[in-house]
Amino acid sequence: MPQPHSVSVDPAPAVSVVVPVRNEAGNIAPLVAEIAAALDGRWAYEIVYVNDGSTDATAAQLADLMAQRPNLRHIRHAASCGQSAAVRTGVRAARGAVVATLDGDGQNDPAFLPALVGAVMEESGRVGLAAGQRVGRKDTGFKKIQSRVANAVRGALLRDGTRDSGCGLKAFRREVFLALPYFDGLHRFLPALVRREGFDVAYVDVADRPRRSGVSNYGFFDRLWVGIMDLIGVWWLIRRKRSVPVATEVTGHD
């Protein structure tokens, strides 16, 4: 009687790296290679690219790479929904308990991923988020001024201790992220919201790099000026936070 064939099931990865992209075909292959160089041999991991309605060769580039890398996944939005939506799609699809994110334009250096992931995995379990803080910014003067103003206003209202909320390099516990209230622009308020949930936030200085190719697809109107109501909303959420009761069920045997 023939014996049934054994089925090999890949174990769930410990870490999922989520990369939101829109029209970044020229940056995909080198960035995937850098992510692999940073994480190979450290943890079981997967790379989840969220293609936010790209109209260039992004899909074709990902298809070619997926044939070579079984831990690379491609999730596609039928139409562009924005960076926050793309990050959330990736986190929901992630299989790892710890999720790391970075921008798909090559400005975020994957070499800092181990430090970020390691901070979240530290033994106390109190760190819900490790956030990159860019040094040596490579953006234009206008973007630098814009970021300084946005961070100053956000910091004055939220007092989250973060000097750079816009850095795409982050690592966090998946269940903590999914417990947060979702809104467009959420990724820029993670330190304040994670603190609201009672977790610590770790900060890691990271180097910034020039974009490899292409142009920015998430620009001026994706930042504070259209998110002013979100800023006020996050401030309100923090002010309205109440202690969570410690509850236990009492049975007849207690």
C-alpha cells in the first residue's frame, strides 16, 4: 500500500518586513538584496511588498524576484490608497509576531533593521515600538523645513518624545499595531499611540540616504497640513485614555 507523501510546511516567520511602494520599480531589487543581507541568519523572516496601485514595472520586478526568493510576497492594491493604508495591508497580511517597516525608495538603510527588531524583542516585553530617528537627512531644504515644523507642532501637542515621526524605519509588535485605531496618517503617530496603550517606545538613530531612482510618490500633501485634524484627533484620544480595569472571572471553586 503506497505511503502518503509528507507535506513540508514552512514555519511562521518571526519577523515580517513590510515595504509599501508605488512606482518604485528601479529600487526593488537592490532593496530586497539589502534586506536579505541584514536579516539572513538572524531570524526566520518574510518580506511583504505592498504594491499601492503602481503603474510602472513594479509588479514585473516583484514577480521576477519572487521566483528566486520564496520568502518574498507581493500584495497589490487595485488603486492607490496611500502609505498608511499600504502599511496596514502589509501588517494584516504579515505572519510574523514582530513587523518591521521601511520605505521602498532606498532612503531607509536595511542595515538598521536588526537593531530595531532586537529592541522590540528585548526580554522585558515592554517595548511595543522601536522607531528610527534619521540623522544626516538627504531630503531637499524645503522638505527638511517642512519636517521640522511638522515635528515641532506634533511634539508640542502630543509630547511623545519623538524628534522624527516621519522615518519609515520602524519595528513593532503586530498585535499592538492592529489594536490601534486606524486612520489615514496613522504611521506618523505611532509613538504617541503606542505609548497610549501602555507600551514603551525605543529610539534608534539611523542614517538617511539619497533616493536611488525615481521621484517621491508620497509627498507634501501626505503630511501634516492635510493631517491637522488627525493630530487633533490623536491629542483627543490621548487625553481621553482611561485605565483598563484588571478583571478576573470568579467561579464557584474560588
